[in-house]
Amino acid sequence: MLSGKVVIITGSAGGIGRYVAKTFGEAGAKVVVADVKPLDTVAGELQQMEVDHLAVPTDVRDESSVRRLMQQTMDKFGRIDVLVNNAGIVTHFQWGNVPQWPRIRDMDKDFWDKVIDTNLGGVWRCTKHVLPYMEAQRSGHIISTLGGASPESIGSTAYIVSKDAIRTFSRYVAAEEKEYGVCVVSIGPGGTIATEEAPAEARARMPGVEIVGNRYVLAAEAPMELSGQALSVEDGNLVGRG
């Protein structure tokens, strides 16, 4: 059970991360929210829920910022049980009139680097700096958010490459950490979602963050047999997809 467990969620100022932070709070966890964006809204919501929490401004592209996130969490709570790697730059090609990201032929290297370094590099940095604490306690769960799009979604290449790489990263880190009892998995949010930042027309025709449900809470309780797997939820149960 998650009662009293310490959970870090990156990218939790809004969208999926904000919703997931509250699901962990409802499950009785101590919640650490981290984002490069202002955390006032989600921190206020956790306060209203009477959830023991900590808000740490964090840029997952900055190693010193990530290191500080882990240290401040340890200083307050003394342990880290779950890390949710959720921070990322997301394509909004599905949001009606929002401009698509550039095709590869037209993409600047700086744009490519920013997407990869946030979506994949952020997962690497946060995983790297949480592992010493989890290894010391010989337990922990690392959950990284996947994403998807069809090849016909022109402009989504950089995003999909970064998200597909997370699946492989998780599988190989799981093998490295098996002896320490650290379960490393990846999971998608359950579908394409219009967050609170989406245009009104997108929010009217697309599901919101509520479709995420409790899938991240379930992933935080995944047994070691599922470590390394890309998870989905079917009929309320976790299923490994290799």
C-alpha cells in the first residue's frame, strides 16, 4: 500500500502530472511536486486535501536542479519510494488550429535537442539521481510516462522518438537494478488527452486527464516480475506489454 510512501512527480504543475499528484495524495502518499513551471496551483490543491507535500521548482534538463530535488525530498521525508518521470515537451498537433511541429527536414538542431533532452534526458537525470537512495533502502519504483501518435501525425517525430526510447531505457535500467529491488516500468496515460492548456475546441471533443484514473498508483505497486515492462491497465489490473 502507498500510505506514508514518498512519491516524486516531475512535470506536475499541470496536466497529467498535476492529476497524478492528487491520485497519489488520495492514496495516502506523501507527495513531492516538481516542475519548471509555477507549482502554486497543485500545491494549493494538495494543501486543501491535507496531503503532506513538498513543492520543488525543478528543471529536468539541469543536473544540479535534479540533484537538489532529490536532496530536498530526503531532507524533508528521509526516503524516496516512487519516482514518476512525467516532465516532457508534448506535441499539440491534435489540437485543431495549433501549429504542427516542424518536419525533420525543416527542424533546427536546437529544437530537436530541446525535445530529446527534456523528454529522454530528463528521465535519465532523475533516474540517475534517485537510484542511490532507492538502492540504499533496497526498494523503490520508477515510473516513466510513455506517449504515442500515428506516423501520419506530421511533426511528431521528435516526440515519438523520445517516448519510444523511454521504453527501452526502462527495460535496460530494470535489469541493472533488479538486485536492489528497484522496479522500473513505463506506462502511458491511457489515451490522447486534452489538458487544461488545450484550446476550448480540443477540450470539448477530447477526453481530459480523468481518463488517467489510478494507473500510476497501480504502477507504483507493481511487483518485481513486471520490472522492465511497458504497462497498461485492463479491467483495473496491470498488464505487462514487454
